[in-house]
Amino acid sequence: MCEGPIRKAFETAGVTTQVVGSTHLNDIARVEPEEGFDGALVDATSLAFNDAMGLCRQLRQRERTISPIILVLDRYQLDELTFREDLFDDFVVAPVDASELAARLHHRLRRAGHEGATSLVEQGGLMLNLETYQATITGRIMDLTYMEYELLKFLATNPQRVFSRETLLNRVWGYEYYGGARTVDVHVRRLRAKLGEEHAYLIQTVRSVGYKFGANNSRTIED
């Protein structure tokens, strides 16, 4: 169960919640406010996986739609997501990190139109627009692929925190991506090149551990 971190994530995101301990749509409708729910979090760690997927399918197909749908699941369930991506908008792997889930809630609610304000992340000359997916460095627009942007966003929104390559694969790519740690290294090299020599230090290598985002002009520690 992930109740503690999930509750903390909702509090951090400023989201009011209604716990529904049932997979039946009638039970959900009974407690639904007049204006409807702005989203749903389905905890597959406390349900049989097929029941969780069935609930997601029902939420997708109901006349009064609920979006976004975020799925919480255990690592061993990742392989079962294949061909089911249309049933949910995002997922997190247990044990849940409250700050990560809060960030994903903010992002998904913005994309669904539940928040009007554009969200910007500014670190060391880097600016990320989380709504338009635009990245600039000292005013220069960076030409990034989707995954380059996602990796840069994840690091920049967690400054000074060190992440292993395996953690980055899980958090950014969302699963054990084919290619392993080399995939992360290749994307980091490309990001540093696109940041330019003057700002490449923003993505720092921590010897024998992984990478972190450092907004101060300290030297990158190379493996």
C-alpha cells in the first residue's frame, strides 16, 4: 500500500481527494461532486491487476469522462502494461515518491485544462515551459527530442539530487528501457552538447553513481 506518500502528494499538489474503495461505477458516481472529478488515481498495488485495468477501461468509456487517469503499480507489473497504454494517462511505480507524484499530478491536470497558469522552471539560465514543452538556455531555444526534454525536465525539477542511471530509466522512460544505462549516457551527452559548452555543467556526473542537475557553476565530475 502507498497511502502515506499518495496522501502527501495530493497535499503537495493542493488537490482535494475522495477515496472510493470500490471498482463499481455506481459507487463512484454516488460520491462524485456535481462538477465531476478532475482525475482519478487507480492503485493497482491494492487491486488485482486485471481489476485495476478493468476500472481504468470503465472510467475511459463512461459518458462523464474522468481525465487524467494515473496508475500506481508494482515494478513486476510493468510488462503487463503492453498494449494497454490507452487505458491511462500516466503511471508511477511503487514505492511512490511523493514529490514525483505531485509533479506528475500538476503536469497532467494542466494538460487536461484544470489549471490555467503556465508553469515555468528556471535554473541557471535554463527555462522550461512545462505546458508548451519549450526549453531555452539564456534565451536561445533548444531543439530537443521528446525524451531529451523529459530527461532535462526531470533533472531540472530535482536540482542537486543525484540519480542513478537505473533510476533515471525508471522515472523518465518509465520502464527498463532496451539499451540500459547506455541510453541515459547518450541522452546526457546530447543534452550537454545542446546546452553548449558554457552551460554543459548544469548536468553533472557523480562518479560511480549517476547524474544530477547543478545550477551552480561547479565542475562536472567525470567517470
